Amino acid sequence: MQCTDIHDRFLFRLITKKAFLYTEMVTTGAIIHGGCLEQLSFNNDIEHPVAVQLGGSDPGDLAECSKICATLGYDEINLNIGCPSERVQKGSFGACLMEDPELVKECLEAMQEVTSTPITVKCRIGINERDDKDFLIQFVSKILNPNLKTIIVHARVAILKGLTPRQNRQIPPLKYDNVYQLKKEFPDLDIVINGGILDVNESLKHLEKVDGVMLGRSPYDNPMIVSNVDSIIFNEADLGEDRRSILKKYLQYCLIQKEQGHPLSRTLKHIFGLNRGLKNARAYRSLILETMQQNNLEKTKEDLIAMV
Ligand SMILES: Cc1cc2nc3c(=O)[nH]c(=O)nc-3n(C[C@H](O)[C@H](O)[C@H](O)COP(=O)(O)O)c2cc1C
């Protein structure tokens, strides 16, 4: 959330055409009662393959939202059962659902019933003290059905009391072996591993043991690390654009978006990492902030481009 919105996904499509992109989690409540259909919109012409992630625990609501997402043309609908935030726990969804595999199964079946779009889940290896291999294997065996073909696992437990979401992404140790074991137990499932994976080379090592790799913070903080993903992972030609031409195209997009009512604060926040590793990172960051504050990209556009 707050990261992979429609603008960020536009940026990533200037860098890789093959990587599967995921939306932020959108709750069923926001879709059904909040009228936030705008959060579900995506660029049908350029964004595929793209998955939408739903947060919720009511099978009927999840079915209704899945129908809407399938009609919009998403390539996959993912159910979040890994988010540990208190707000999400209060809504009885996210990671606390790992305590109730029967309900998860019901939710998945309700979603599968209304669409042929693949339904997937994203979970943790366990919750609270249950970070053992057996917990994950038992959990998956209880939610399994023939139409559930892909499970994404963040290789840490979620501690439901006492840790913030941020701490829950840092403090519990990564246990990749639990995810590898899951693949051994369920060889026919596509298992996607997530958590602490820094780049494409590290991804290749995991791909010897599992079917897919999901990266979160590392590409958000440094988008260029996925510029060779199409060739290395998918055996296709990379888009081959350098940072400067990517930034140029993205800033042009920001100007158009501004005219359509999307403030620069929303679009420019995704480019802080585009000059990662270069000497002038601080000046670049300050200029982005200044541009947002003054709401004037025309004035700083060329200077920003010259800084990457
Ligand atoms: C700011 C922020 C927002 C996140 N929002 C979501 C979300 O909406 N849905 C989700 O499944 N995971 C979310 N995550 C977790 C990431 O998807 C990922 O599981 C986690 O960061 C571990 O992977 P990484 O080490 O590659 O970042 C978020 C992470 C961050 C840092």
C-alpha cells in the first residue's frame, strides 16, 4: 500500500515488460461501500500482466469484488492473508486469517466460483510462535483445492501483537527453507517466494528451489534493478532504456497526469530511487521535494533529467 499504485506501475512498465506487477491491497469494504473504484483502474494497454490484491474475509464480498476485478481485466486476483497491521486485524482479514484455514478455503472457493481468472493467495510462513515448517504445510493442505494453483509466501512469521507492520517486515527472521519445503510437499503448486530478496541474481538462486520470486522493497527503492529481468528470467529482449530516457518519459507522464487532476505529490514520489547509486542523490531528492512543494515540474524537469 502507498507504493504500487497505477503511477508506480506505469514507471515499472518503462523498465520491464514481463515482470508480473501487483496492485496495492484494496479492501472489499473500500470497493463495495467506499466507492473507490478508481483505485482499481489500471492501464489496460500497457500494464499486463497485472494482478489485483484484495483484502477481506467475507466470502460473499470477496466474490462480488472478484467479479468486478475480473470484468476490469486483471490477469490474477490475489487474496492477502499476510498483512499484520492492527487496522487489518480489526477488520478480521490479512494475516489473522491464517488462524482460520476453513474460512480462507471458503473465501477462495467463493472467489473461484464467480470467475475463471486465477485466484491466488499471499501468506506468511505462519503467525506468532508458529514459524515451523509443519504449520505452513498443514495450513496449505487445509486451504487447497484443484483451482488454487499459486501461493506466494512471505518467508517470515507475522507477529500479530506487539510489532508494527514495519517491524513485522524486519524482526522475524527469514526462513526460506520453510518455503522450499512447501514446494517439496506440493510439487504441483506454483510456489512464489518473497522477503528480503535483493535483485535478479539472488532471484535465480531461489528459482532453483521454487517457481517464482516476488520482490517488494528492493525494486521500489531502486527500480533499475529489474531492468534486466526480461532477459535473465524470461529469456526475452530487455526494453533497454537507460535511466535518463525512463525518467524523461515518466516526467512527461506526470505532466499529463497533473492536467488530469493527479497531483505531483502522488506521481513524483515513485522516482526517488531512480538515481540510486549516483553521487548527487541528496540534491536529486531535494529537487523532487521542491518540485512537489512548488507544484511546478515544468521549471525543474530538465534539471531532474540531468541528475540521473
Ligand atoms: C510500504 C509497504 C507497503 C506494503 N503493502 C503491501 C500490500 O498492500 N500487500 C502485500 O501483500 N504486501 C505489502 N507489503 C509487503 C511486501 O509486499 C512484501 O511482502 C514485504 O515487503 C517483504 O518483501 P521484500 O523484502 O521484497 O520487500 C508492503 C510493504 C511495504 C514496505
